[in-house]
Amino acid sequence: MYAHYQNAEKKFWHPMRAAAAVAGEQTLIIARGNGNYVTDIHGWRMLDGIAGLWNVNVGHNRESVKQAIHRQMDELAYYQTFDGIAHPRVYDLAERLTGMFAQEDMQRVLFSSGGSDAIETALKMSRQYWIAVGEPERTRFLSLRNGYHGVHMGGTSVGGISAYQFNHGPLLAGCTLLDAPWSYRNPWDCEDPQALTGHCIRQLEEQIRALGPQTIAAFIAEPVQGAGGVIVPPAGYWPQLRAVCDRYGILLIADEVVTGFGRTGSMLGSRGWGVAPDILCLAKGISAGYIPLGATVFNGRIARAIETAENFGQVIMHGYTYSGHPTACAASLAVLDIVEQENLPGNAAKVGAYLLERLKPLSERFEVVGEVRGKGLMLALDLVSDKRLRTPVDPAEGYASRLAERVRLEGVLVRPVGTKIILSPPLTLTLEEADLICHALETGLANT
């Protein structure tokens, strides 16, 4: 049934991969998914240790989500939301999201097709906010090294991973990077959480004063940095970041594309740090990958300013053909039912803590494992060539990819990202499946 795909000529490019095929490289072709498992075209069944791409939080093939999609397609598969037109599901989902995030005072939503869209929306609308309140000179953005904010030009510009920037020419002006609060690697060689937070906050304030707070629109960050290596900040960092933004009037954008809807063990990653941002960027878990969907959610401060702006300042000249797609909204509503009814944030906290403790000894047993870290069900193994110096393995040597291939033989799919192995399984993961991940990684490390 699927055999011809293995040797078929590819007429597509893989994102985040060299365009030309590598000689002898075999493509992993996933044919089916059910629960927390996927099966390739050869019939090999694997625990989906990456949940698609951080996003299949409720697991594959959930009947209630499929039924919601089917019902919506029978009723209205698609309509747009431009120019004062709407449909029932966009009302329902906007009401659901503002209700879920009422404690953050979230009051308005702009829908899109995914995370990169949600980021672009946040950046543009933060500038519109400052125009609305009479401070149009606030156009700069602050962000963190090792941060990932999607692949649109704005998101690439505020991103802190240089590999995403090399091939695309000049980026958006006025974007400034600051050091991430990363205890394992930072310019201060500081592992103490409180001291590290102090270093980062001082650097932030110095940069704000140097640039001039009156020029800065927003600070954007992930509550836990994902693609940059699952960097978990000290508990005090986000509250102090919020305080600095308030002191200088700077908007705080939380990129919750990965962390939203439970992955870190809280419904929002920022909520887990006790912080209410001004803007939330949501995707991935909002529809668990069943239908592409993104959302940017704004608090009352921003909603009031834009809705009461004079003249053209209140016009939303931004949106997408698929903003508020009815079928995507229906899928999201069904997914969010599962997230809440099954308390997936709570399960992520419980099973994630268990998995982290089970994996931590790998850094003692294997010289190549420099650190195991994570929060909730987002974890990483940091691979090193020199444990004392914390020197990352050479990505060109492909150790992480070889390790991931070996782990697949043990029935677990993990994601090699340069010098790290990333784990982001469905939030429905069980303790027994966490044990399977541990066994597979132990065996893989022992045989790679």
C-alpha cells in the first residue's frame, strides 16, 4: 500500500533541512497515528515522543475531535471573517479563549493559521497600539538569544537563533537581543538562579536606558524556550521581567505557541510563572494539529486603546484568508474540551516531573549527556563532547541524528535538533510510556 513512497522522487522540500537529498538517507514516512503512537509505512509502531511537532497534545485519532470536524464541514466548511462577516464558531472560540484567560484580562482575539502568523500579528498590533495612544516612535523590539519566534520576517528578526537568519538577507531593523536566563550556558558562568536573574534583568535595564524606553514597543519571549534547547528560566525571571516592562511602559508578548494549553504543566507557561502578559501568541496546542490554527490574544489595555483610537488608528488592517476558519475553530473547541476535562496541564506536570527525574541520571551515566532539563512535558538532553567545558557536540558529525535513529529501533520517536535531543510527547502520556521513553534513550545512548 505504501511501499512506492520509500523510493519516490521528492517534489517537495523539507523545512529545516538541506534542499539536496543526502546520499543514502532514508526518509521516515509516517502513515498512521492512534493515541500516543504513530506507525510508519513499514508497519513499525513508535511512541510519538515529539507529538508531531510539539502540537498533538491530545494524541492522534481522537474521536470527539474528528466528529466535531465532520459536523462543522456538513454545516459550513469555510467562510471568511473580513469586513464585518462572521460565523458561529468564531464567536464560540473567541468567547472560550477570553474566558480561559480571563485572569490575564485577555479580551480580544485575532485568528490566523499558525504560530508564525500569531507572532507576526503580535508584532504588528503592538506597533498599532503605540500609534493608537500617541507614541508612534515606539517601534523597537527586545527578545532573547536562543529564542525562536517562527519564520515570518518579523519573527525571524526577533528570533535569537542565527541559523534561521543566514539565508534571508537584511532583517527588520530595531530588534535587539539579550542573553537568555540559561543556567547551563550564560556569559556570566552563573548557575545560581537568583544571581542569574539579577544579571539578566540588569542587562535588560541597561539596554532599555541605552536605546531609550520611548523607542521600545515590546519585549517578546517564550516562557520556556523551545527550539533553542528547552531553556527553563529561574522562577523569579518572568515576574521581574514583567516589573521592568511595567516600569518603562513596554508591552510584554508571551510566545505561548509551544507552551500554551498545558505543555509546561500550567494552562499557560506565563501563568506558571505568575505573570500576565499583554499579548498571548497561541497555536500548536490550540487545535492539537488536527486543523492548522493560530490566535493572538490581547488584554484590556490594548483592546481599549485600539477600539477608542481616533480615525484610522482603530482599523485592523491585518488578517488572513483563514482567520477564524470554521472547521479549525470547531476542531479547537473539541480539543480544548479534552484539555480541560482530562486536565492535561496537570498530567503534563505529573508525568513530566516523573520523566525528568528518570532521565536525569543519564547525565551521570553517559559522557555525551551534559545536562537533562525540562519543565512539564518539554524536555531536552544537551549533548556534549567535553562535559567539564560543556562543549556541544559537533552538529556536522550527526551524533544527535544517529542517536535518534537508534532510539526509533526501540520504538520511540524523538527529535534531534543540532546538539540536542528534544522530547515533547502528547500531554496524554502515561507513566508507563514515560518509562518506555527512558528505556529507549538508555539503550540508544549505550549503542550509539
